Amino acid sequence: MAKITILGSGGFGIGLAVMFDRNGHDVTVWSAFESEIEDIRRDGEHKIKLPGVKIPETVKLTADMGCISGCEIVLFGIPSPFIRDVAHKASEYITKDMIVVNTGKGLENGSLKLISDVLAEEIPHAPVVILSGPSHAEEVAIGVPTTIVAASENTQAAAFIQDTLSSNVFRIYINEDVVGCELGGALKNIIALCAGICDGLGYGDNTKAALMTRGINEISRLGVAMGASFSTFAGLTGIGDLIVTCTSMHSRNRRAGILIGQGVAPDEAVKIVGTVEGYNCCKVAIELARKVGVSMPITEQLNDVLFNKKNVRDALGSLMTRPKKSELEQTI
């Protein structure tokens, strides 16, 4: 049994808390919002983020960050725009013998940094492990068999997370390719937004299959340019996470995309759905791609739709009429 503090009371944080509690761990969930904690206590569930999933009374809920003291694992379930601030505040409570785990998927705006790099900067005295892969909170919470990846440059820390958190319904693989695992998890949200837009437009399976295939192509090309292993993108944090996010209604990115495809303004769609990491990540991904000299045409077209008011049908037309190429060319 491990003592685990989960920072962030969003859907995935709550889903993991329920599962870890069921597996016998000592779990505390922290939120920056006392009112949110009070609502969860009163209702016995998070009615907004994870309705219908009962939270056991043995899961402790608090708005006091001092709850970190004495735990073995500090798990961040914080949206990328807020991760640095929360990590900075948590750092004073985290000791070198704790393991920091991140489950959020995104890139830091401005710095273009991976979340693992942000955590390493703010909490340099503790090892950082990235937990990523195809894992909807709604399914994790109720024990649907799920397989993900623990990625870290610290192999001992990754092995500890694998050994401690794995169960008969939650299988964890280890991967030392942190860059590949993080980029796959962050950038697939962009493609999932596009998949939702195609659904909202009423397009079919042919379109989505092409989008996902060419999407993983540009994701992996950026990853390799940044030093990642190509094989990582054929795994759980690459094509695995892409499939689950592009095809499921659990996906907030896909749901927001559907609204955009139906004519809802992008910023309004995000307000309706909630946290949409693909929206936050798109501009950052464009900047990163230009910095390393990689072409990402799908991401570029989505950026124009989200922030430059380009019509979604025109964006698709731009992709379909690009110069003809071989499928195996290094640029698309």
C-alpha cells in the first residue's frame, strides 16, 4: 500500500483516486477550490467532471496542500496552463524521496516546454514520471481494463510506479522515451479536435481514418526531430492514445470539435465542454514545429480554424488540394 496525494480534482484525478483506493492505497485528493471540495463531499461524487462515479469515504478530500507531507507519490492532474504555478507551490512540501507523477497532457505556452521539464524545473529535488496512454477517466474509475505507460529518465522511479500502481485492470509498461511519450499524449488532442470537426460536418469513416493516419505521421515527425524514438508513436502513448481520443465521446477534444464542425465558434465550444487541451496546445505545437523546421499541415489548418476564423470546410479543402506527394516522403 502506498500513500498517494493527487493534486487536481478533475475527472482523471478523481478516477485514479477511486481506482487506487479500491486497490488498497491511502489516497488524498487536493483541489485549489474549497467550494469544489465541499460539493464533492456533499454529493459523494464529482457531478460536473465525473457524474455517477461514487467516491469512497476513505478517499480524503482537502484544499490544504500540506496533505503532501509524508506521502510517497505526488500525482499531478492539473491542466497544462496551470501546472507550473501548482508545482511551484507544491515544491516546498515535496522531498527527494517522493516520486512526482504527471498525468496531464500538453505543452507550456510561451516556453514550448514539455510538462516533465516544467516539473523538473520547479521540483528539481524529486524524480519525475509521466503516466500517459489511452485512459478515459470514466472507464478507469469503474475498473475497465486499461494499459498505459510510465515514462521517465529515472528507471528506478518508473519501475516503482509500475510495481506500485499496476493491478489486474491497470497494466503499466515502462518507456524511457519521455519526449516521445509526452508529445504523443499532447499532440493527439489536436488531431482529436479535428476528428470531432469531421464528425460535426457529417463526414464518415474514410475521412477520420485518413485524418488519424496522417495525424500520427506529423506527430511522429515532430517527435523524431526533437529526439524521440519513432517506435514510441506506434505504441500506447502514440497511436493508442490517438485512437481512443479520436473515436470516443468521453473525449472533450472530440466533443468540442463536433460543436465546431456544427458551426459553434471555437472559443464558445471550449466554454461549453470545459478543459480542451488540444485548443491550448495548437498554437504551441505550431511554434514548436516552426522552431525545429517540421511541417505540420493538419495542425496549421486547425490553428487557422481556431484562431484566424477560417471556415472548417475551407481548411479541409486546403489539406485535400496540397501538392501531390509520395506517402513515404518525409514531409507531407
